[in-house]
Amino acid sequence: VKVEHPAKNSLYLLDAIAEYLTKPGDSICDCMAGAGSTMYVARTGRKVTLIEISLYFLNLLQQNREGFQGEIVIAPGDCRKILPILCHDGPKFDLIMFSPPYANTVKANTGTAVYDKAQRGIAEGIEAFADNNPDNLGTMGEFWFNKAMQDVYAKCFAAIKPGGHMAIIIKDSMKQRQRVKYAELHSRMAIRLGFELQEW
């Protein structure tokens, strides 16, 4: 499987989350799919929907899809627009799990990629985060990013079946030697929109 992405998830982590929160036959959505690591869980009998806005990563998703068996749907576009379409007749997913980008922090740094062949494809992927699509959350300043993420969580809340879950894969960061508590911020956003914090 070709997974060239600057922030790819651990396949073992995704597998563990899916096994813990769902059962075979359940529907899982990754609403910011990137290169599509989440499709890995389709081999366990889960139905996987991948939403992605970047054309670069959509091409990777299609390539990676060829190596997997199972029910996998790839939906191109902004998850804030796609989730309501997918769920027009009611909540569809037992689990939404994804790793959000960070506000305006994913920037292309192709310096090493010029000299390192193995890193060249990854650098191209990083550049894809900073494309000119105004709906790409990875290009937004912090204020607009946070507003957009509130909308993402609201759309996720409406798309999850009763009793279902959302798993946010996120880590804190350091800025000017200060810890930025992204996990806490995003948890608060989700709770304000109706989610209940089950585990951290």
C-alpha cells in the first residue's frame, strides 16, 4: 500500500479503535481521509467511507483502493458538504474517526525532498495541503480554522447513528516553547455540539 502523507495514522491504532468501537458490518467514515489509511479496517468486515478534498490525495486513495478487499466508498470533496449528502435520509455511520489538520501549519518544506528521492512524493503531498481550494482547512488561519472545525463536528454529530462514536486522532503541539492543547480544544468543541466525552 502506498501511503505518502505528512501525517499518516498508525494502521494498528486505526485497527484498535475500529475493533473497540464497532463490529463487523458496521459503517465507519474517515471524513478527512488523506492517503486513506482507514481503508485498512475494511478487511475486517467494516464498511468504510473515505472523504477527501485534495486532488493529490484522492489520486492516492484510488491507487491504494486497488490493494484492498471489502466495502470501500471514496467521496471527493469537503466533508462539511459531503456528509449531509451521504446522510440525507438520516445518520449513516456507527463511527467517524479522523485526524484533523492543524490551522495553517501544514506547509510544504521541500528542501530535503530535492535531495532525498524517498521523500519527494511526501513533499508533493505536503504541498497539496496548501492548494488554492478555499475549503481546505489546512490552509486556514487559526480563527477561521476553529470555526470550520465546529462546523465539521456539527456535521459529524448529525451523521452518526444513535449510540455511535466519533474518535479524533490528534496531538498537542509546541509553539514558542508553549504547549498548544489541541486535544483539549477539539474535545471542548465537540462537547459543545452535543457529543459526550467517553474516553481520552
